[in-house]
Amino acid sequence: MIQIKNPHSRFRLSMKEKFEKKLTEFTVPYIKKIPLDENWKVNSKYIPKVLESARINVEGWEREHISTSKIPQDIDLDLLSVYVAEYIPIEDVDKLNKGLKKLVKNYPFRFQHGQAERVDEFCNQVKKSIHGGRWNNFGFIDLSVEKNVSEVVKNIHIYATHLSSSSIILQFIITPSDEYIRQYKKLIVSDIKEGHSFDLRFKNLLKFWGGKSLSYEIVKNQKLEDLIIELKWRTMKEISKYFPLYFTNKKLIPPSVEVYKVNQNSCTFKHAENEKRSSFWDSIGMDSTFSDISKDGYWQLFSEGRRPHLIDSSLKVICNSTIRREPMYHSLDFQIVYMLEEFANLLLPIMVMREYAVDTSEKVAIQQNKTFSSIKKAKPNYHKLINIRYELERNLQILKRFRNEIGDKYFNRVKSKINTISEFEPSRPRYISMSATEMVVDNTKYIVDKTYEHSQHFAKIIDDTVQLLEIKTNNSLRRRSFALSIITVVLSIAATIFAGLSMFYQLSDEKQSKLINLFSPIINILKFFF
């Protein structure tokens, strides 16, 4: 069994939720032994109320089995490959050059030649150009010899796109290992029956055990998602040892396109009496209103984003196994994966921009809440606001590149090319008239623009606040300086008088008398007025 090690899946549940899940798994077999009558009542007076509430919850869970997520008999579904995208800023191009050449050298793939020269050529051309559009194929690497990832990965095909003057997108076509495919397939065909747990509240711990649950379909979808995330995480973590990868280094899940092959001999809409409703397609994330289907009927794309209870952002593309076999490909599976190459090259950079913008918007929102709370205080922390402003500018650096270097023409060209390549159209046009691919592109542009505009507004708030604090600080300093000046003058006069008196009393009586006679007219005038 492939162990889930990635932090994204491991921290999906809180410590409290994990404890409740373990407790539920341990106690349910014993709680089920408590007898209930037909009215769901416990007759025995020796059973505590807390166990009675737990027993009623378990009984309710047992009676929810109205659907099944098991794969129907007439369907066969296989995961073929996963396209994963990563972001490289132009300032890391030398690290990419050095690391990628070392990567292809350490994990050579049979019949591959000239990979190092292609890496040099691409990186050198990128450094000399302020225009995007350059594309290169770096060939395969064989990770089956690497013990850290051999359990999940067979080989990887690497591409690069010079998206704009300062941005590079790397694309990795991951072919999973046979063991990974076996376990993924085993989960796809299974019928998951878990997702319930007790909801424990400290105040009522000895009085009442509530219940909470996720549908079996969501639980199965999460388990499949965990395996996909594990595949991406292990692979990208190993590659990031050679050169920096933005999403991996920032502990974010890189966007991807999952490629499947489906063989469906029939389609049943009506179920026999007493037959459970099939929730199979929903349980694998392929029952969405927001999906596309190609005009030839061979391809279907599902774009759900992050639905509730899911943490990955991935497109799923399935191809009908009855597609015509082309002689240039050594197998139908290989053909299906590489027929999506141009589609992925167009859409993955869009998904990279979208994921970066979403992550940046979340950071801006968190900073904004902290800043507004700080400003409300009687004495806002000036240095803290300066640090927040600096952090905001650093987070926006790449977003500004996307917005300034990639215009409307690029997004419109991507939509046009994708529609030409695949001729996708909405699978349920009565719900929505725009294709899912067009929605992904438009939504990305909207998020990039909106995040940038909001962040600029937020930055102005910080700048205005800092400016007001500077005015307030300067005014306070002026008042303090004036007061200090008065105090200094008074102290100077007092010191002068003190020094004068000290010198006066050190003189002889005769000289003291002469001084008194000398200043007597001034003393008489002062006495007259005061």
C-alpha cells in the first residue's frame, strides 16, 4: 500500500478531527452491540444516555446506504498520465540550466541524446529575449531507479515554455508506476463506506455524542485526490533538489491535468427495483455541470476547481478507448496522452497564473485583516506596517509580471487555439453556454486583474496610514522639541544665576559691596515694577 506522506493530505484534517475519527473507528463495533427497539430506543436502564445517543447516530449511519460508488460492470477507467506545471522566474534561469542538465544526466532514459545541448540552447535564448513564446522539448528522464519515487513514478517527459519576458513554465508529463496504477485502479473500482465520525464537545462529553459525516462519494474523491497529490508531491520534491520550483518550494500544490482512458459498453439510466443508485462518476470527480465534451464525442473535460472538501486544483480529461489508432504511436495509451500535448501546453500556463493569483489573494486578505486590526489600535505599530508593506510588495512581484507582460491578446489566443484543437463545447448547455476551458481562461484573467487592483488599493491604505503616522510622529516630535527648548533655556538661566551667585559669594566683602552698588539702580527699577 502506498503510504500518503505529503503534508497537504496529512493536514487535511485537524488534530481534533483525527482524534474523533480514530475514536469512532475503535468504538463503533462495540456501540453497535447495544440493542435498539423499533423506535430507536434503548430499553436497558443501565446504558448511559451518552452511549444511547452514540448508538442512535450509528443506526442512522447504517441506514444511509442508498447509493454505491462502486464502478459499474460496463465501465473500465484507467489513469494514463498526469501533466504537472511549475513556475520558474527568469532570475533562476541559470539554476534551471545547471540543475536540469544534472537531472537528465543522473536519470538517463534510453535512446535520449542531446538533452544537455537543448537545455543550454533554451536557457541562453531566454536570457537574450524580452519576448515570450519559445518552447522546447527536453525529453525523458527515468525515475524508476530513484528509491524515493520509484514506488509511484515510472518516467517523466519534460517541456519548457518561455511564457513571457520574465516567466518560464515547466511541464512534466508523469507516467505513474505499475504499482501506483494498480492501487489507484483498486480505489477507483471500490465502494467506499466511511466518512462518519462522532462530533465531540468538551462541555457535553459525558452527556451526548453528536455525529457528523461526509458522503461516501466525497470520501472516495478525497482518497483519489490524495493519491494524485502524493504522486505530484514526491515527484516535484525530488526534482526540486536540482533547481527551484515555485509551487513546491512554497509548499503549494502545482496545477495539473489528469489523463484517463474510458471504455463504456453501455449506459443505464434506470435502475432495477431495490438496486442502489450509482454515484460512481461523482465519487471520482467526473459528474460536474461545468464539463466539456468534444464534438467528435471522444474527449470529455471536467473542471471543478476546488470543490468543498477538496484541496487540489486539477483538470480531468478522459478519452474514449474507441478512438481511431494512429500508426505513429506505439500504443493507444501513448497516443491518448500525447494527443493532449498541445492542449496542455496552452492551458497549463493559464492554470499556473490562476494558482499564483489565488494564493496571492489569500495572502493579501490575511495581511489586510492584520493591518486593519493594527490601525484600529490607539498606537499603531509604525515598523510593523512598514514590514507588511514590504511583504505585500514582495508577494505581488510575480503577479505584476503576469499582468504587465501578458495582455488580453494572449488570453484570447489561448481560448481560440484550444477551441480549434479540441472543439470542446459544454456538455450541458442548458445550464451554461460557455465551455469549461473558456471559463478557466476568463476566470484566470479576472482573478489576476482583481487581485492586482485590490492589492494596489490595500497598498495605498498602508501608505496613507504610514504617512499619517509620520505626520503624527513629526508633530509630537516638534511639541517635544519646543518643550525641551524651553526647559533648556530655563535650566541655562538657572545655571547662569547659580554660577553668578557662586562667584559673588567667593568675592571679598569690599568687592561684593561695589557690585551691589553697581547693580542697585537695576534692582530698584525691578522692585518698582514688581
